[in-house]
Amino acid sequence: MAGNVPPIADEREGLLAYLEQQRHVLRIAAHGLTEEQARAVPTRSSLSVGGLIKHTATTEDGWIDILLQKPSKPMDEAMKDYEAGYVMADGETLEDVFARYDEVARRTADVIAGIPDLGQPVPVPKGVPWYPKDVEAWSVRWVLFHLIEETARHAGHADIIREHIDGATAIPLMAAAEGWPETPWLKPWSPAETV
């Protein structure tokens, strides 16, 4: 996948393409990492690249549950899951995290394909302190915009964490992940160039 979304034919295709692009750049932040590096917490925060990918997959899946109006867990149980979602569990590998993210992406695409109107209302769950109290419903469109926003935010976090791990930055990582040739102005990342 290139660094930019290809031309799009319609709104639905565009929203899904932009969401997939953000997933792609988030995954690229993990390109070439060892399992230890994927769990590394090199900044003052408690975030790791692997944990961010896991969290973003869990968050996207949760929003699709909201869209489908599935019953939510009690808040204290949901918050425990939320906190655990930022950390790769013992025995969980980066491959496991990627497989889960791919599964969530397929689910999202399948669910959105089955919704004829992106303006369809999505009721705002009650009792969640960070959801607006004066809004009764979002739309499917709004949920997709929010998923793009959420994924892009965490892709940026992952870029910063990755740079702290080994100095690798987004475009050379993308070049390496996608097999771009070296040019006079771009050298794909390689492990030998770590800081």
C-alpha cells in the first residue's frame, strides 16, 4: 500500500480506504521489531508499539459492537479490559496481535458493507463519562470518522515510540516494509541502521 490513499469512487469506499491506510501505517511502526522491542516502553508513558496495535484493534472492535448495539459490559469490567488492552499479555506475540487486528478489519468491512445508509443512527451508550450527555445518537458515518481519528492518533504515538526504540522513522520503515528501492533521497530502513 502506498503512502497515500488511492483515488476513491464514493464516500463508503473512501472512509474504509482511509481507515485501512491508518491501520497500515500503524502496522508499519512495528516493521522489523523483535518481540522484546514490540513490548518496549522507551518513553515516559506506559505505551508500547505492540500494545498500541492491540488497543487499536480492541477499540475498533468495540465500536463495531456499539454500532451493532451489542450489550456492553459493566463499567468496572470494561475498564479492566480497557487497561489490559494496552499491554501484550504473557505469551502473546506480535503475530497474534497482527492476526487479531486483521480479523477486526475484516469484521469492520463486512459490517459496513451490510449497512445501506451511513447516516443510520448509532445510539450513544449511556453511563460512559466521556460520551456526550446531550447527544442521543451518532451515525455510522460518524463512527467511521472516529475510527480513522483514533487509529491515526495511535499511529502517531507508535511512530514516536518506534523512533525511541531504534531511531527508525515512518517513511524509511514504509520503504522497507513495501520493498521500495533505495534512491539518492530515500534509503529504506534496515536493522543495521539502528541507533
